[in-house]
Amino acid sequence: MFIQVIQGTVSDPEALKRSMARWMSDIKPGAIGYLGSTGGITPDGRTITLARFESEEAAQANSARPEQAAWWDEASKAYADDVTFHDCREVDTGFGGGSDKARFVQVIQGRSADPQKMRELGMSAEDELRKIRPDILGFVIAWHGDGGFTQAVYFTSEEAARAGEQAMQGNSTMDEITSLMQPEAFFDLPDPQFD
């Protein structure tokens, strides 16, 4: 799987929502290798989308479509500033990946001084995490290729997520994983949009 992360600040949230609806109805049917997406707008007006593709080549082929380029030209006008893209060739999933049943998604961006160790610990701790965090339905980590990452965690609800944070404290395995992460930005999506 290949993930492209698209993020920025929105000046016109309703225009962005209309553009996304038009993409779904008019552009998506011809999308090459597109698997789905998770996205949304934070209460403070930032937006982030994780678009999943079969491969990097499929994502590039999709971007090269004239109708995709024309759509993006119009959709990008809903942003207040430059839009940032991260092309993620390495992707990890937990609990089967994302879940459309989530009522709250938190996206964390940051860096890791030891991505390989973080990945190994994350995979080996999945059963333990499932026991102590029943509020987590799944997660996806898209690696930027330079130690940076975008992690989307899918929760049963925001309230359960906040309560679940307490369950992690004092757990040595989770503390070790957390010590390998340097979070730089949080995107709380109370109304996540799935495709």
C-alpha cells in the first residue's frame, strides 16, 4: 500500500466539502489504483487526508489524469495557504488498519530517531495494546521516508479515547514506544470522513 498525505489550513470548509463530494461522484470512478481515504477538518480549521493507493505508480498515474488535475486546481482554492504532501512508500497497520466505524480519529505527525525499532515494537505490542485500549478500532502509520510519520488512530469515540489515554500510563511497553516518538502536530477529527 502507498499513502499520500495531503494537509493544509482551510479558508473555506464548505467549498472543500463540496469539492470532495464532486471528486467522489465525478472523478473517483476513473481513479487508478485508489483504495480509499480518511480525512477531515479540525475545529481550528486545519485539514488532513490520508489517501490510500495500491502503489506509488498508481497514485502518480491518478495525479497525471487531466480531470484529476482540473479538479485539484479548483479544490485547492479552498485552502488558505500552501498545501503539504507526503508520499509514504512504507505503511504499517494495526488491528487491521483504519475503521469506518470510528467516531473520532486522531492524526499524529512527528519524527522518530529509530523508526525501525518503533515499527518492530509496535507490531510486537499489538495484542497488549488491544487489551488495554478497547477504544482503539485500528491504526495506520504512514512513513515519510526521512524518519517522519503520520499516524491515524481510529477510536470508538472521543470520550473513550481521552479516557483510554490514562490506561497507557505506566505501561512499560507503551512507554518505550512513546519514547521513540517525537510528536510535532495533532489533528483531532471529531467528524472524520471515510471513503
